[in-house]
Amino acid sequence: MKDKEIEKLIKLEKKRQRGVINLIASENYVSRDVLEVLGSELTNKYAEGYPAHRYYGGNIYSDKIENLAKGRALKLFKLSSKKWAVNVQAHSGSPANLAVYLGLVPLGGTIMGMSLTDGGHLTHGYKVSATGKFWKAIQYGVDPKTERIDYERLKDLAKREKPNIIVAGFTAYPRLVDYKKFREIADASGAYLMVDMSHTAGLVAGGVIPSPFLYADVVTTTTHKTLRGPRSALIFSRIDERELYKKIDRAVFPGLQGGPHLNQIAAVATMLKEDMSPAYKKYAKQVITNAKVLAEELKRLGWRIVSGGTDTHLALVDTWMGGNGISGKEASDKLEKAGIIVNKNTIPGETRSPMDPSGIRIGTAAETTRGKKEKDMIKIAQKIDKILRG
Ligand code: DSN
């Protein structure tokens, strides 16, 4: 590489990644193939529009790549192309969610999503996000006692507020989601049901947690978390007389974006093929086993785990109230100094600030990719305990 400064920084980052225990629940390590595709000549091409309807010439291979990615996305999640459409152009999760609202919810309409402090995402209507500024946002949360979604309160809220769309999606919710209940609530309030499965998509693809596709109108996901791909996103929508897919396609392009990132789309296609393998199914199962073991061992060592455990790839540790009065920032900084990377996280009923909240979020997707098993999780939990108490 001629650019020595960037080359050096990439080398250092590679070394950093290899030298740490990575428990960031939303990160993972992609294959050599995915890296190769990302760094390919596909980055040179403009392909504004959709296959067979491009605004530029020279898109013969772009069309093939985009169609391949779409076909594989439907196949991975066992969806019929007669019943489901998929858009593969959104640059990442936030623009994907924004595109769904832009396509389906009139400006000033109402979005209902999980509050950020209880485990939602900025784009589920949080006040500082465009999604909380352009639309009226109603936020639901978890039951303070069980720390699980309070479906009864959600139902009352939805009936009262009549949102245009209900988002069942989470970045820090460790439990399984009852999508059937969400469907009933959406039907009772006349709302679309959108599932943002960014965190758990890989677990759905691996068949180790229930799929939302039976109940949702729209499903969004990033591709770089448990799916173990490049930074990108997929938007699935049910095909019926409402023609949601047309509205969503128009919202992605030309509504929000110009040319799609073809190198990302091709890398997503490569990831989707990898995720169809038996090895990937085994991986998805191990991710959950590892998370359960990690959470249980921390619990045994005296740390309070939000909601008492996990059903997925992540757990929330209450280091403040349930631990030794260590804030999330202090915990995350201490761990980083000792080579364990986590993120500080708010917990339900948060009393501190998001910059220095009461807990940390830990996840097992990345370390499971590196071959870690149950015995390693026990060691990691013991190491965390020692570092935090030290
Ligand atoms: N930042 C992602 C996460 O860590 O969950 C969501 O965008």
C-alpha cells in the first residue's frame, strides 16, 4: 500500500482486534471472502436505480449481483419470492429503518418503539434521532419487576395512541420476543408491524430462535452483527395488495440514497451463502449456549444480570445497583485496560446518564466466531469478575 499512514493504522487495528476478548454484542469477524469482496472493483461502479431499471450504463453485472443477493436473502430466511420482497440497498441499519418509516408513515404520523433505556434503538423514535423529530414517537418499555416486555402496557398504549407502525426491535433486550402478541396488538390498533431483528437475525437464520416472518409486515436487519457480514442492511416486506415493497424501494432510492454500494451488496450475498451452511447453524447454537454460560457464571459470582439471564447472544450486567457500585463507564474502562472490550449500557429503570450508565452489555457472537466454547466463557466470566472487583 502506498498510503503508509493508513496502512499502519489498519495493521494496528488488526492487531488490536486479535489481541482482545471482544464482547461487543453487535460486532463480529467476517470471513476472508467477505473482506475480499468489500475491497473489490465493485466499489468503482454507480448503479442508481434497481436491477433492469438503472440510471447509468454498464450495469450488466450489478444487476446479477443485486438479484443474487436478493434471492439468497429470501432463501436464507425460507421466504417465498411470491410472498416476500427484499431491498438490499440500504447502507446500514439506521437508513433502513428510516426508509421504512419514510415509505409507510406520513410525516407527523406515529411510530411506537421500545425506549432506548429499556433496550430499543435510536431509530425506534428516540428524541435525538430524525425518527423522533419527523414523526411523533411513542415509547414502550419493560416491566420494572420482570425486566421483560410489558405486553399489557404496550397493548393499552397502542390502543390509545393508534400508531401507524409498531416496531418490535431491540439492541439490548436479552429475551425472546412474542411476535404473535405484537401482531395481535398491531391488528387491534391498526398499525403496521415492523420487526427490527438486527441483533438476532443470525440466530433466526440459524434456526435457533423463533422467526418473526410469520407475523411481521416488514422486517429490517443489519448484516454485520450475528449474521457475520459486512456493514449493510436488508429490508424485507410482505407482498400483498398494500404494495409495501414499492413504497419502501422508492423510499430507499431515490428517497434517501443515491447509488447503492455494490461492493457491500456483493459481500452481503457472500455472507448469505456462508450463513446457509451447516457450520453456521452450529455456530448460531453455540452463540446462545456461550451467552447463557457467560451470564450464569457472572450470576454465580454475584453479578446481577438484567431479567435474570438470556435467551439470545447478549446479556446486560447491572454493575451499579446489582454489583459493587461500579458505573457502566468505569466497568467498561477497567475491562478495556485488561483487554476485554464491552460497551457501557443503560439498564431498565436507569437512574444515571447514558454516557455513564448503570451497566454493561456483553455478547458472544464475535468470540464464538473465534471458536470459543463453554469452558472459555467460564474463564472470561471469572476474569471479568476479578478485573471489576480489583
Ligand atoms: N450500535 C448498535 C448496537 O451496538 O446495538 C445498534 O445500532
